[in-house]
Amino acid sequence: MSAPAPQVRQKWRPRLALIVASVLALVVCLPLGSIIFFRIYDNQLVRQTEAELIAQSVAIAARISADLSARPPINLRLGPPVQIVTPNTDGLAPVLPRLDLAVDDVLPLRPEAALGTGTTNSALADLGLRLQPELAAISAATLAGFRILDADGVVVAGGNEVGQSLAALPEVAGALDGEYRSVVRHRSSERPIPALDSISRGADIRVFVALPVAANGQVAAVVYASRTPANALKQLYEERRKVGLALLSVLAATWVIGFVFHRTITRPVRALIARTTAVAGGDRAALKPLDHHGTAEFAQLSQSFLEMAAGLAARSEYVATFAAHVSHELKSPLTAISGAAELLADDVAEPTMTPAQRAAFLAGIQANADRLGALVARLRDLARAETMPTVGGCRPADVIDALCEGKPDVAIETMGDLERSVAMSAETLAVVLGHLIENARRAGAGHVVISAVAKGGRLAIVVADDGPGISPANRPHIFDPFFTTHRADGGTGMGLAIARAMVATHRGSLDLVDSASGGSFRIDLPIADASR
């Protein structure tokens, strides 16, 4: 009884359709992942806006400092020492962007400016009047808003808040203390925010920077600037029709990918599963190529399956035929033994046989028993030949030398590449060659020629004799189990079948070839030293 088929360990495994659907869903969701990108890009735009405001404010601050230094003002009130000027090793004092939307809170709308204290820094007020046209021009070009504040936080230039105080704002208060400050606030807009822009924080915020202006190392004024950062989604909203077409293109591409997956993977897999199920159920009509293979790998897999299934079918037919031959070959001697035994048993009850007749029956029983023993031994040899190990190697020349010593009544001649090693053990090759030589001797041959030719990593060994040869009627059957022309001499008809099985086990072949006279067999084996 054959062993049961190995069972695949049962555990959850995703179906191919689920994997394909997951990949397609990921493709569809890729545009949604761009939202994260826009969040990161928003932060970068805020940093860029802050850097631009710093550059513009520093330029304005330098203009104010130069004006105050050229014309020393009278009654100029100064604040605490400026703390942002801290040169590094290169002598530079950079003011770097600090805002981070992932960390910093977005403050509420900027409160309205408070009424002034009534005392105005007249020196800065005069300077503010002179800078007002310049600030308006800069604002028009950069879309940024600028306010110049004195050391008390009162607006002296910029916008319509001149004379009003912004000292209560935290960023302005920090600048009045000599520190650079920047914040992000919600902005007010008369226009509604587009729906698509709602996924971006850059749509409703405004960046504010407050830079102290130094005079003699102390705070003389504050440049207060603000601007709304650029918003990438605004352009997307304006191009929403093109975005819609792009989305449709993504969906179309996803459908095409899904169709290709189904056509090249899912469909061939399902067809192959159905085909294997049909073959396992005994449907020989299922042994045909698939209608659609999809990919080269599936075509190769399908071909391998067909070859395996065809091999199993042929093996099944061979086993059935072999069993029929075995039963026929065993039936004849068993019938003879049974009949002789019955006659001998009857003769014991009523003796009628002569001693010679009884001896003939006993001899027949012994002969048939010997034949049964020979058949069983040959069957065992055939089973071993089909399952024997395939390791080892030998040189045919050495094996033939040993055979020449055991066959003195047959002249063996050698020629060709017999010094090349083949991938077969010396014992196995001796059995194969010995059987061919013995068959030639029994057929009446007195001379055997063994030649070899190496080609393409294989060695073809031809064994030819000078005997009467094999008749055309017997040539198709000489490798059939139990076919023999020497049954009267005790032949079992298993020798060539065993020899061919041994050669096939070693990835070789044994065939009968045409010859002008005598019999000729060709053994094809892989060369063990093909790398030499």
C-alpha cells in the first residue's frame, strides 16, 4: 500500500485575488497619500515665507538704522539691548526661520491695534513719514504688510494704524525686549476658502515676524511684517477639472492593471487548479494545454504539469500492463505445479504411476518452482533498478577490463573515449554491459565491439556483436518485460528491462540501433567529468 500524499500545513493564506485587490486599492489610495505631502509642503512654505519676511525686514531695519545713524535724532527713546545680534565664528549673525506647523500653535486672529499713549516718538514719526511710500511700494511688490513701531510699540509707519499701539501682541512684546519673534496666526479673508483648500493649513494662516531695530545696541524700533504663505492646493482647486481628469486617468490605469493581473495571473491559476482537479478525478481529456497561459512562467508550469500528469498516466498504464504480464508469467508455472501435485496426490491414494513418471512430475514441479524463483528474483532486481541510488562514477574501460576476465569465450574489442568517466557506479555499469555481452554470447556471437563517443557532456557507448542479430518481428518487443526467445533455457525476459531501468535511473538511455550485421545497442550516459 502506497504512502498517503503529503499534506500542506493548514494555515491562513491570502488568496491571489485578495493580493491583487489590495495592490489595486493601494494604487487608488496613492493620491490620498499626497495629503501628507501637502502638510509637509505647507510647513516648508511657511518656513520659506518666514525667511523672505526676515530678509525684507532686515533690509528695512538696515535702512532705518542707517537713517538714524546719519542724522542723530533728538529725544529718541530707546528700549533694552538688542539680543539677536550674536555673531558666529564666521562673524555672521543670521536670523533663521523657526516656525514649525507640527509644533507651534496657530494663534487667533491678530487683535485690533489699541489706541496710542498720546506721546509719539517724533524722530521715528518723521522717519515713518519718509518711509511710508517705500513701504507701500514693497508691499505692492511682495504682497506683505509692514509696520514700523517705535520703542513703545506705537505704529509710526505702514497701513492705516499709524499712532495706534501693537505692544500687547506677544511677538511685538518680544521684539521690544530685543528678541526676534515669529508666530503663525489665523487670517481673516473676505473670500471663502475653497473646499479643496480645507485639507491644507496653509489656506487660512498668516505668518508674522517682529524684528527689533538696533541703535547704539539698543532697541530703537521694531519692523513688524506679515504675509500669507503660498498655497499649493489653491492651484489645484483652480485646475480642478484637470485634477478630475487625472483622477479618471488613475482609475482607468487601475482598471487596466487589474485586467492585466486577472488575464495573466488569476485566470491561469484558476484554470490550472480546475485542470489538476479534473485530472485527479481520472478525466484523461483534461490532459491538454490551457487556453490562456498569461505569462511564460505559467506556460512552463502548465507544461511541467502536463508532463508530470502524462508520466503518471503512463506509469499507471505500465503498472497495469506489468501486473498482467506478471500474473500471466506466474500463472503458467503455478498451474503446472498445482496439476502435478494433484496427480501425485491421487497416485498416493491409488498408486498407478511408474517410478519414472513420478520422477518426471517431481522434476516438472522443481523446474517450475525454479522458474518462479527466477521470476521473483528478477522482479526484485527490477524494483531495485528503478529505485537504486545514482551517486558514483567510473571509467567504462576499467569495467570492460574486468568483464573480459569473466568472459573468456567472447572476444571483446574496445575503441573510442572509454577513458572518460560516466555518472554511474562500476557495479551498475558492469551489470548493464554484462547483460548485453551475455545476450550476445547466448545468441551465438563470438566477437563484441564496445566503442564510445563523447559529445555535449554525454558519452554514447555502443555494444555491437557479430551474432545473427534480432529479427524485425522481435525488435519492437525486446525491452518488454517477460519477452524472451530463450524460455526453454530458463530465460525470464527481464534482463533488458532491468538494464534499461538502471540506465534510466542514472539520467541515461538504452536503445537498440540499426546495424549491418549482428545486434547493436547504444547506452547514453552523462559524463562525470564534463568540466574537464
